[in-house]
Amino acid sequence: MQAVEALEGEQAANGNAQPVHWFAAMAHRRVRRVALGLAFALLLLLALWWLRFRPFVATDDARVAAPVIVVAPEGNGGRVERVLVKEGQQVEAGQALVELDAAEERVRVERAKALLAVADAKVEEAEAQLALDRRLADASQRRALAGVRSAEAARDRTVRGARIEDIARARAQVGEASVLADQAKRDRGRAEVLAKGGAIPAAGLDAARTAAASAGEALAAHQAALALLERGSRPEDVAISQGAVLQAKAEAIEAGAGEDRVLLRTRQLDAARAQAAQARAELALAEVALGRMTLKSTSAGAVVRVPIEPGDHLAPGQGALTIVDVAHAWIAANVEETSSGLLRPGQPAHVDVDEGGELEARVEAVIPSAASQFALIPADNAAGNFTKVVQRIPVRLTILPSARNPALRVGQSVEVRIRVR
């Protein structure tokens, strides 16, 4: 520029300044063209990078989300007796939170226990009666069968009559008695002769006569027994034995009725057990109803809302308090639809928390629906005055565990940057 000014001064001194001004204008025009060319190339490279090589997808439309549990009474609800927690308190899974008035439920539990005790006693009584009837039926049946066998054996013996060996023995006894009778007659004859001669006293004669008479009677008895055996049983004896068989069979049939009593007792036992099972189920229902009068936490977390006080009445399903499980929080982000096609599950992400702090995360899912589909007022407009608006696609990110992770609050704003390349 100093050279140009020197040249202009020299030309002015010579009275000719127009060529110097033309040269300066030409130099300035070339500089502008180069600058414009460089700016255009830079813009072209930036557009190419944005369209083809952009490594990140970022959004500030993101929030911290976590499971929100609204604890509400089941069953019939009830009056609040005690509130055991306060807002901001950490609770564990299964911890008691609210106690409702449970006087009626306790009475129902005690009544169910009493009914169950009665039902169990009936079951024990039915079991004892069944065991007793089984023993009696078994003994009666064995005794009846033995009586039938004995009566049938007696009848068969009566119908068949005496056996051959019994008749032979009776005949032998008759022969023996006949020999003894003959011997006694001879002894009596000799005694009579001797008595006439005075050789023996009268007592000896009497003894001989008595022995002869006894031997004759014995012979007559054996002969009668032999004749009875040879003739066989009498018809009336056979009829009596057959009647005894029929009576024994009737007793056996009556003893068989014991099995029917056992079957009846078995059914009574089944009915008693069914009643006991019903009573046990009623007790279980009463205990469940009693347990529902204490509202408990279903998971660990922090109590964020307690809108009730002792004395309030809670209806079934009415929220008693709200618990947030921050330990299982995630990031709910909304990405413009023009960039959502670059997202894939598993891509790393960096999260800046507006309250302060940073998180590392990973894409868990890209929801296949626009966020406007869940709005209360639908986006469709039938009036015809349509204005196109870039839609937001929900994305869920899993927070990676780290010792640097700050304390999170559900709903707080964060900024997300997802690496897509």
C-alpha cells in the first residue's frame, strides 16, 4: 500500500493519477472474490459435513425419567390411621407406608380362624369314626364268613351221614360189648348155681346179676348207635343244618352292610375335608384383606408426594402417596425426525445435566412413533390450513453407572449428544 501511495504521489506530481486508482480497485476486487470463494467453499464443506459426515445428533429436549409408583389401597379402602413416611424419605421394598383402620378385618380373621378350628375338629372326628367302622366291618365280615363255612361243613356232614370208618368202629364196639355181655351172663349163671349150694353169699350173686345187666345195656346202646349210623341222618336234622347255613349267610350279608357304612363314612370325611378347605380359603382371604389395610412399597425409592393425613378416607385406587425409583432412572429424549434415522440402539451418548454434572449413556431404544401421537390434542387437522412442523421422535437412553454421576431428580432437564459415527 505504501508503494501504491508512493506511486500515486509520483503520478500526482506528474499530473497523471488515474492509472494508480484503477490498479488499486482491481486488487481490491480480486481480494473480495477470493474471500467469497473461500466462504462459499467453507459453506459447501459445512453442508456436506452436516448432510453426510455429521458425527453427533444433539437435542436439548430431554428429561430424566424414572419409574413412578403411585401407592393406592386395594379392596374397599378405608380410613387412614397412620402415615409412616414423609416426603423426601428413602424407603425399601416391602416397607410399610400407611396404615388404614383394620378393626373389621381383624374380627373377620379371628372368625375365620374359629371356623377353621371347628372344621378341622370335624375332620378329625370323621377320620376316627371311619377308622372304627373299618375295623368293625372287617371283624364282622371275618366272623360271618367263618360262620358260613362252619354251617356249610355241618350241613355237609349231616347230609352225607356217618363215614365208613365210623360204622366199622361202631361195629367193633358192638362185637366187644357182645363178648362182654356173654361173659357177664356166664358169670351170673355160675353165681346163681354157687348161691343155691351156699358157696357164695347173696351179695356176690347180686354183683354178678348187676354186671350182667350193665353189659347187656351197653351192648344194646352200641347196637342202637350202630343202627343209627347205618340208617343215616334224619330229614329233620338235614333241615336244621340247612337252616343254619341260611342263617349264617344272612349274617354274612348283614356284615357286608358294614362296607356301606364305611363308604358313607368316607363320603362324610370328604365333605368334612372340603369344608375345612373352604374355611382355610376363607381365612386366607380374610388375612389378605387385613394385609391390604397396610399400604407397602413395591420397590425401593424416594417418597416425593404425600397428599394424605390421618383421618382421611381413601377410596379403592385413590393415590395415597407417590414413590420414585431414581436408582433405575433413564433419559427420555426427543430427537427431530430429520436426524432420527441416524440413531441405532447401542450408540454412546453424552448427557449434560442443567442442574450441573455430566452423564454417560447409551441408546436403548428408538421409539417407532412420533411424540405427537400421544398428545391430548391430535396433530391431524381436517380444516385444511396445514402447517408442517418437524416432529420429535422419542429416544430412550440407559444411564451408564459411574462414580461421577450426579444425584438425579425425575423430570429435570438435560442436554443429550449422541455419537452416530
